[in-house]
Amino acid sequence: MRHVFDKVSLKGRKTVKCGGVGGGCGRRLTRSREFWQTVNPMNRDGSGLPKTRETIRAEIQAERDAWAKQEEYCGTCDAKPPWDEHSTRQGAR
């Protein structure tokens, strides 16, 4: 039997200037990303209770806000490798 759990998601979009080495090239970059978690019995908070939809929304809003403050680099600036340790695929940011 297959279980389908509700997905709580928020989309984030930011437009920033390239912040590469030495201030970057100044090119305008637009990045978008979806932040999500599911409401399910295995998704628990620190006290061991299942997370509610409101708890999940607060967590992903905090995660989205932290991501929005991070610097971004264009593909031509060699300030950072084209992928980072948190990426799930090569070339993703």
C-alpha cells in the first residue's frame, strides 16, 4: 500500500548582483528555489511529536529567508565551484 503525504512548500525567488572574488562582475542574477517538507508521522520536532503544518511552514520560511540572504555567483566568476556540498546535483546552486 502506498501512502501519499501532504506537501507544504514555499517558493523563493531573488535577484542579486554577482558577488564573486573582488566584488564579482556585477551581473544581475535571478535565482529561484522551492522549499518543502511533508506532513507525516515520521517528520518530528525536537520533542518527538509530529510536526504540524504551521510548524513546518515556520521552518521553511526561516530556511527561505536564510537562503535569500546568501550571496550568489554567476557561472563565469570562479569564486566558487559550480556546485556546493549541499547540492543534490552537479551544477545546481
